[in-house]
Amino acid sequence: MRSYRAAQETLRAAREKSDAKAGEDARGELDALTQFKGDMGAYVRLYTLLSQIFDYGSTAIEKRAMFYKRLLPLLKFGREREEIDLSKMKLTPLDVFAFQPPAAAVART
């Protein structure tokens, strides 16, 4: 988590300074961390499937799968989104009863 936040800060600083090289390096690090999280999820899913078929005989593989399974929910990076400013949005009422379906759709039923 700290590595991901540090890479995000580096990327943000590089964008502010218009430093393409630092931005590219930070983006690469973010992508690598996100890929690592995805690979852990794939390992857990594959182990869950294959452990029903094969007896591995090694507890190290099972321990790793159990560790990854518990670690994945704690890794919340890769899901952040930029905030959207909704202050200028205006909600307007919608008259549902004023909606008329097309005549062709009514004729088919």
C-alpha cells in the first residue's frame, strides 16, 4: 500500500512538473503493482480449482494460496478513481407517465 501511494505521489508530482521520464517510471511502477495483485488472484483461483483434482503433497503451495487469499482483500490499490465534481449538477424531475412506447412495440405484444 505504501509503495502504491508513493508511486501515485511521484506520478502526480511528475505531471505537475511536466516530467515525462518520471511520470513514465511512476506509471510503470503502478502497473507492476496492479499486475502483481492480479497475478495473486489468478494463483488463488487456479489453486482452488486444481487442488480439487490433484494432491500436491506439498504444504508450501497450500500455505502460499491461503496467504494470498487473506492478503488480496487488504490490497485496495488499483481501484482508486479520481473525484468527480457534482456541485454544478442539477437534478430535474422525470415524468415516467409521460413516456409513450413506440407504436411498433405495442403492436407486437
